[in-house]
Amino acid sequence: RKTAKNKDSVKNLYQKSNAAVQSGTPMFFFPQGTRKIAQKLDFKDGAFNVALHNKSAIIPMSIEIPLDAWTRNYPLPGGGGGNTQLKPVIITIHPPIQIKTGEEDKAKLKERCAEIIYSVLPPVPGTTTTAAAAAAVVAGGNKPTTTTPDEKKEK
């Protein structure tokens, strides 16, 4: 449920995110807004709004998290028991998706990122979903271009 306080908080988050990206700081987002074990969640708009506003590249990342990593003893091997071999968390960094105009279709961009991210993740045994998290890095340094009327005359 959205309240006036939440709207102000979201607005403040976008302002700070845009300022960070414009200053050259990359932003790391989990586009689902949360994480759930073995559940593929829809991507929310946040990372894509920031990337489109700033015409910044999105760098999709796949994070394969073994199901046995979600124990209360992780990262202790075997929780102090006999099994001392942990399966690794695997991070795949995919090629950047360039945002050229800032007018790209957000829904298609979200779908493309999801397809890329989930393409390398294994299915969870007994389900059709993947055991993983998705992340998107919005690259910093691409400032939105604005031209004043005086600058247009000089060109």
C-alpha cells in the first residue's frame, strides 16, 4: 500500500540513485526487489527507470546460489558436521545492454534482461524454476545530455 511517506521515500531514492549514476558511481540492483529461494520473480521498474533516465548501460548478472547455501550455518562448511565441501556461488557477468536514447521500451528491456540472466541458471530439482538471484548493474558516468538555447546557437 502506497502512502505519501512511501512516495516521498521512492522519489528520494530515485533522486539519489540518479545523482550517483550521473557522478560516475555504478548502482547495483536486485531487479526483483527481493529474493526467494527457488522462485522466479518479476522484475520491478527501479533499475530500468534509473538506466533509462540516465542513458546508462545495464550490465545483467546471474547469481547461482546453491540451495544448500540457505542454511543457518552457512558459510561454515557442513555446519561443523562431516560434510566440509561447499558448492560455490557462481556469478556470471553478461555483456552490457546499451541504453542509447532513454526512450527504449521498458517492458522489452526488462524481458530481455530476465531472459539473459535466467539463461545460465540451472533449474531447481523437481521444479521448472531456477535457484538463483538476478542482479543488474546500472553503469555510472553517462550523464543525461541537455543543451541550452545558447549552446545550440554556438554549434
